Amino acid sequence: MTPAVCHFAGRVREAVGSPRLLLAGLACGVFAMTLDPGFATHLRLSLVLKMFSLSYIGGFASVIGPGATSSPGQGRFWSTRFLGVDTLDWAHPPLPLGPKSRILVESLAAVGIILLWRVILEPVYLLALPGGSSVGVPGFLWDRLVEACLIVPCAVAWMSPSRFRAVHVIRILAIGPLVAVWSLFAPRLGTWSWGVVAVVLTLGLLEFSQVRLHLTMPFRGRTRSGALVRRSRPPASQLRRDLWLGPLKNNLLLTACTVVALAAFAVAHGMPKGQSFLAGVVLGLSGAFLFLPLGVPLLGRQDRRGGTPLFGGWFVRAWAALPVRRDALLRGVYAHGLIWGGGLSLFWMTLPDLDDRWLIAPVGLAASVSVGGALVCAAVGDKWRGMLSTSAAALALGAGPLAWGLDFLFRVWIGWPPVAIAIAAIAGGLGGLPPLVHLVPRRAPNT
Amino acid sequence: MADELLVQIAGLAVHRGRFTLSVPEWTVAPGQVVGVVGPNGAGKSTLLELIAGLRATDGGGVRVFGHDPWGDPAAVRTALGFMSDDLPVFAMRIDRLLQTLSGYYATWDATLVESLLERFELNPLDKVWELSRGQGTRLRLITAMAFRPQLLVLDEPAAGLDLAGRRTLIESVLDIVRNPQRSVIVSSHVLADIERISDELLVLHKGRVVRTGRTDMLVGDGRTLEEALDAWGAV
């Protein structure tokens, strides 16, 4: 068997074979039943099953109880090891997976087992007991889907080690309310639970992003050659492909989660589902284009050496040895700024009850070209033009309130809307035009 | 013969402030390891950047594989691997970095990459910004060699490398020139390494060519490259 299969088989054995976990699950189930003595028998049984399922998560996380591998000891109850900081590097066979992949896989495996359990066993009770069949198969499956959406981010957040002990303590305190929400409300409150999902998802992502590779996890598996290579294309064609797909592919999980979270929040706050989903998609995707042109981080140092992270010019220098034209690369970066501005404008347009909707087009255009210019300057390390473009983008975005303020103070005779358009136009010119010098193809003097 | 030359330079002049690099004529044929040596400020890095198309000339011509590297960088860099300690690499995990780069080269060799990762003792799950200087140098070497370039240009490849890393570097360079169609141009201050691996030498001093020719002929019997540079006043 492969190490991965052995690993997960061992984890299942830990969860099943830990009497503490099963007893804890049973106790939780009995406690939950006492909350409402009028519960139907099948709901009581369902609760007990849920609590048993929770014990599985505990087993997988190796946090509540480390199972059969070892015990934390009395004096180390609050130690970082017991709280999960060291769990990834603790008593597990070597796997060719990074910590984040491992957490994700283990969370999905745990939730998969829970769902399998519930989808197979619960219908038996539901159908056998009086009134149980009234839920119906589609309703039952929908409840399980909602449940999975709630429990996956919970499991990810729970299993993600954090550097701060306080986070682990807060997690332990928060698990009670989360369990109550999950076991008592989530499957029956439909839309409301999506808001909870969005909150938990955001928290889960934040926790997940905290996972650091400096947890001592030496690479002990062999690399698959396929993981180090992708299909090659002519450089110009590959550049075009990366321009559109790179930001999404290299950040797919975060983008998808952002989209779902934004859409869920918007639905919970009364926006029409289609509209809010579109808004979430547009803003989530355009954000990825802004910070990850071609799928490569635009800002920040590319290695340990010093230099300003904002306008250091690392991006273009990192591409310098590749067989791509510099001007083509920078035109792509500029286009990413335009995409972001367009996405932001579209997002505004989808907002309900927005006054002065006509202002979005000129402000959005000015902000787009300015942001595009700022991105180009950040890419090449042009500090002064970059600061000008950034300021111009801020000016364009604030054109409406600024014009309104000017009109309020000085009573402009043409009214504030034309002033706002003029401010946006000036900002667009100041921010968008100067960086264009970097987009001009280089002449060839070496002839 | 001229068509087979990998690099042809004629009447090259580059001005940078008060510094001027001037190379009247220089060529690199296939199957050679060419060492570029000279003191700091001699123009070694400038010359290598010109060959890689990272810099424009102010006069004269540079042709690599028959193309102008500045005007047509894509045509040149598909077969030219350039490594400099000054060039940053993408801020991502090593395996994703290598995967990203592989899409731009038809000749990318994943098996070679895997073996280089093992030889240079790099973990593909490490992140670029967490690497030490020496590890960063090793990674740059891998990215420059991974697509089996016809011409490999190495600017100070030994900077930050420990003894084991330098040994691996030398072995890798010698592996490359086992193919008679491929050449390596390497500049370094580690003269013992240059003397050991280079077939040809280009000695620069204050932007001017001091000596050029076969290493064994230039250095001569009974003295080291360091002593020869001393004798030529290029230290």
C-alpha cells in the first residue's frame, strides 16, 4: 500500500479505536438531547450520530485527543504540541504533501466519512420512524450539502496549526457554539445557515493562510516529475495564456472561496441570488488579476534581499531571463489593471439602491487606467510615476465625494456632477498616461 | 563556420557613466566552456547581460544564434539559459516556480530538474523567499539549466555556494558540454574553478579586453591563472 493509504487507514483506526473519543461523543449527544426533551426519537438518534461524527473529526485533527499514537501528559495540556502546533510533524508517516495540502485532504477525508455515515445510516432511521419520511430524499440531501458546507471550513480551521496559543484556546472555546449551531440549526434553517457558512469560511481561510512551512517537515517523498512540468507552448502563446489563466489557476482555491463567501453574504443580506453571485465572481476574479498578474505575485520581495517591496521592480527582473518580450509582459500587466477597474465598476453597478449610477463609467475608466499604470510602474520599479498613478487612482475613486464637497463649499455654478467627471478625467490622464512609456516596444540598436 | 558560432561580437561599445566596455571582436563556438575573468568593474556582468539581451549596446553588434538578443529576446532566450545572482525569481513555492517556467520552454526536462533538485539538495515544497542565499543560487542554476539550453551564461554562479555546491556546479557544467553543440560562458572570481573547467578565456580589465584565447595557451605551464592575471595586470 502507498504511504498515503497507510496514513489515512491509520487515522481512521485512531478515531475508531479511541474509547475517549467515543465516550466524549456519546456524552455530547446525551447532553444535546437534554436541551429539548420533546425531540422525536429519530432526531435524538440523529444527534447521537452527529456527536459520534464529531469524535471522528477530533481523531483526525489529533488535537482533542491524539488517539493511540501518544498522550500529551497532564502537565502539557496547554502545550503547543497538544494544541495542535506540532501535530503535522508528529507521529505521522512521511507523505509527499505540504502542510496545507495535508490539512485540506484530512479535512475532506473526515467530512467525507461523516457524510458517508450519515447518508447511509440516517435514512434508515428516518424512513423507519413515524414522520421521518416527510423530509424526502431531496430535502435530506440538501440538508447534508448545507451541513458539509458548514463543517468543511470548521474542520479546516480546527486542523490548521497557528503560531499563537491564544488562537487554539479560542478555538476550543468556540467549538461548543459551533457544534450547537451545526447539530441543532444548520440543516433546518436553510438560507440563514449560508450566512454562518460565509463567516466560518472566512475564519477558516484566515486560519488556513496562517499555516507555515517552517514547521519542520522535510521533504521525504519523491517528487513526481509531472509536478515540475506543464505543457509548453511557444513563449508568446504561453504568455497570453498565463495572462488570462495564471491569476486564476495559481489562486484558484482562494478565488473560489472568496466568490462563494461574497455571494453567500450578499444572499444573506437580501440581494437577488444571481446578482450577488455575479458581483462575487467579478470582484473575486478581478482581485486575483490585480495582485497576481500572470499568476505571479506583483508586489513584495522575490527573495531575502532588501529593497522596497512596492516599487522595487522585482516583477520585470524576475521575468528578464525568460523568452518573452518585456513590452508584451507589461502590456499584460496594464490590462490586468483595466480588468480590475472594470470588475470594480461592474460590482458597483450590481449594488441595489445606488444613486448617481451614471458616475460609475467615468470614474471606473479613470480608476482603471490609473490602476493599470500603477501596476506597470510597480512591475518595472518606477517609483515616481507609480506614486503619481496610485494617487491619481485614489483621486478618481474619490471624484464623486470630492466634487460634492467642492460644490457644498463653493457652490459651483455648473453643479457637482460635471466637476466629478472633470476630476476623474484629470486623474485618468495623470495616472494612466505617464506609465505608457514602459509599454512602447524597444528599438533594436544591436544591428 | 560563422553560421555555427553561438556568439559573435564585433566592435561592441557600451557606455555607462564614465565606464566604457569595448570588445572589438569575440566569438564563442559550440562545445566550449568559456571563462570570463577580471577584477570588479571590469565589465564581465555587463558583457554577459548584453549576450542575454538584458541590456542594449551603444555601438557595434552582438549576435547570438544569429539573432539580436536585445531586439529579439524571445528567439535567443528559448535556447539561452542565463543565471545571475542579481536576478530575482518568482515569489512562489519551488515546484510551482519550476512548473510555471516549464511552460515557456519546449525542451524543458523534468527528469533533469528532479535530479538537479536532489543533487543541489533543494526541497521542491520550500518557498523561494525562505531560501538562504546559497540555496537561492542553486535554484537559479537549476532554472537556467532545466531546459538544456544550447548556450548557458552564468554570472558569478559560485557566489554563496559552499564547497559541495561548487562541486555540483562544476559537474553540471561539464555534463552540459559533453554535448558538442552546447557551450557555457561563465564569469567568476573563483579562479581555480575557472581554470579547471574553461577551454577558452576572456580576460577583461576596466572595460577592455586584455587577453583572449585558449586557457592552456594563455596561462601556460607551471603557473596558475591567478599568477597569469597578476602578470597581465588584470587583478
